[in-house]
Amino acid sequence: MDDYIVTMEEWTRSRGRLCGVEWAEGFRQYEGHGYPRTPLLQELLADHVRVPV
């Protein structure tokens, strides 16, 4: 817990490198849950979603 901020910065920077930006955060849609049935988050944030290269 003492290194929480440092660890989170390292993690988000490493995700960002995968997408060609300085910082990034990954999300996973779980399809086993009944709601929502469409990729709502991806639709709402379509202009900001990047796929790792």
C-alpha cells in the first residue's frame, strides 16, 4: 500500500505505451452479465477508445 501511487503510475504508463499515449487505463467488458447487452461504454466513448498495437 505504501507504493500505491508509484505502482499505479507505472501501470498506467505501461498501458499508455501500448496505445501510443502517455497514460492509459484498460477495461474489460464482461459478457456473462445480463446488463447491458451492447458495448455501451465503447459506444459512448468511441472517440477516445484505443486498441493496443
